[in-house]
Amino acid sequence: MSKEYPTPGELFSLEGDVAVVTGGGRGIGEGIARTLASAGAKVVVAARRVHEIEAVAAAIRADGGQAIAVETDVTSDEAMENLAKAAVKEFGKLSIWINNAGGSPARLPMTDLKREDWDACIALNLTAVWVGIRTAAKYMETGSIINISSGAGFGPVPGSAHYGAAKAAVNSLTLTACAELAPRIRVNGIAPGAVPTEIFKIALGVKNDEDLAEVESQWNIPMQRFGTLQDMGAAVLFLCSPGASWISGEMIRVSGGAKPR
């Protein structure tokens, strides 16, 4: 962008970028992967469920984009290393890394939580993010890392102490990574609010659209609706884009104005 005032198309274009999206086979990850692809990025869709990531990659290609699917367990250092290598081998470089994989369907008081459930939650929601940052920094010359946090990381969330603690730590990790990797790599995060993904529905015991509508009315979201996959994808696109080239070390809540609960 040589012009003093680039066009919106130039500000938010990801042409020439190569993006890895963990947990990209469904939910928020799928929304992010497809949004980045629509902006011109070549996308590597990663998750454990092969049929899901292959479906997302196929949908991107059907829309005229470029994408591959790489089976990945984010709790394995070796798998994460292989993921980065696959991106570079297929597309020649790595410039965007989205640490999206995570979640915990368990909702119960911390005093009732089993140690193995705590350890599993921390491994998936915190340690895997650290491994992702470290791996991306190893293979990325310049670029952007986005960590997907949660509103649970900003305040008390009774019944989700394990998940909230992990996401609060992700917020801290994002700030430190920003300081350590600058100016070569920008590191930011988004904290999604209520988005009715599969794991969200499981955690709240939502079984059908009628139940979902009732829950939505009870959440008192100022924007009067749940978030969408497109809402999350758009926020990530902004942070990855040239339009956010002086933004790093920020955690942006994307919650329709709702407070953590």
C-alpha cells in the first residue's frame, strides 16, 4: 500500500497471506477460516475431526479460495510442528496463526471438579495456545497471531472456574507474547461472547431452537441477539489485516455489549 490513504479493499485484504486456524472444522473456527479465505488468505484448516476440516477446506475451494485440511491434536507438540510445516510446504510461508481450538462442556463448582478434568482443560485452553505461539514464531518471518479467549477470562464465572482461569491466562500470555515478539509479529486476541456453537449448547443443555431462543432472551444482551460465526470472523479479519498494523497486545471483547457471566 503505497498510497497515503489506501482503499478499504486494500486495508482489509489478506492477499498473499497464509493462515493456520486451529479448531477450524466447526463453530467459531470454521467462521474464522472461511472469513480469512474470503479476504484472500490461503488457509490451513486444523482439527482432530478429519471429516469436518476436509468439509471446511472443500467449501473454501468451492468459493474460489485455496485451503487444505491437516489433522491436528493441539495438545501434541509434534502435531503442532507438523501443522506449521504443512502450511509452509503447501503454500510457501506462514503469516497468520489463529489459536482457536479450545472449550469445556463441563459446568460445575470448582470443588466438585476432578483433577483430571482441570488438567485436560488447562492443556487444551492454555498450554496449546502457548505451543501455538511458540510454533508460529518459529516458522513466521512476519505476521499476526490471534488467540481466541472468552468473556469467561474477564470475571467470575461460577461453574466454569477451570475454563475461566485458562482464558484469563491466555489474556496474560497474549500481552507477554506481544512484548516478546514485536515488532516482527503482532499478537492480539478476541474474547467472544455468547455464540451458539455446539459446545455452547452442550454446556447450557440447549437441545433445540426453542430452548436456544429462551436462553437468548434470558441473557439480556444489549444488542439483543447472540453472536454469529461471521461476527467472530470479521473481528479476527480486522486484527490480521493491514488496517490493524499498529495494533498489538490487545484483547477485544466481541460480545454484543454483554458482560461476562
